[in-house]
Amino acid sequence: MSDIVVNLAVSGAQKILAVAKAKLDSASAVSGETAALSFPDTAFKFPAVSSLVGQDVTDISSARKILSRASAILDDGLKSGGIPAALAAGEASIYGAEIIKAVDYLDGTEPQPDCDGFFSDTILRTLGIQLADGRLPGFAAILGAAPDSKIAVSIVRELQKRSILIFAGGVSKV
């Protein structure tokens, strides 16, 4: 794997973990370490952490433990370099991103206007059934902004014609 790709993955993970720490610090200053953290309408509170680590995150204090774990994973990956470093960066990023979004729900900046926000367990079960029985043949994750809105609409319409479930995230340049 290219050193450039690995370095970008590691750099991105470090930035995500720094943002997660800053958000936890800010939320703690306002709400205290015992402030509840979770996503709406899910039994798992932190779905990625629950599935990958098997730990429940219930408040800011327990989120800090996951953030420490993410930092340790990244540090261990850096010792090996190459693919292990990139994989560690990916795992650390997942934990950091989930913490960031949970704090956004705590402070009220999520869900954003005109955005569904977190998909509840009910929605995911419904989509899972449709993926399993073939009504939805697959899904596409689109990250980043298209060069212009015409191209973005064209991509989405083409996927919709094929009944592909679309997850999109990006920043408009308009």
C-alpha cells in the first residue's frame, strides 16, 4: 500500500480523534462527565462501538474510554506501519466519528434541518429485510461533493433507477 495513502489515513484519524476529544471536553464543561450520550431510537446507544468492541457507551466518561482505546489502536498501528497502520486508522476513525456525532445529538446540532439524521433500529431492520429479499439490490455510499449539482443529480437518479439505497455525505460548493 502506498505510503501516501497510509499517511493520509493516519493524518485523518488523528484529526478525527482531536475533534472528538475537543467535543467531549466542551460537552463535559457544559453538561458534566455523567451526561448521557446516545443516538435516538436504538437499543445499542453507540452501534459501531457496541458491535466492534462489545462495550456500552452511556455517558461522556465512558466515551472518553473508547477515545483512549482508539488512540491506543492508532498508536499500535503506527508501530507496524503500512497496511496495519491504515487499518488501525480506519478503526480509530470509526470510534472517533461515532463519538463526534453522539455529542452533536447531545448539544442539539443533530439532526440537521432537511436531514434524516441517525437511522433508527426500525428503519435499519426494514432496509435490511429489503436488502435480503432483493427489493433493494444493494446500496451506494457517496462521499464528498460532486463538481456541480447537475452531476450530483445525475449520479443519484442513475442509482435510483436501479433501486439502489443511497447514503450521501458531502459539502456543497454553492
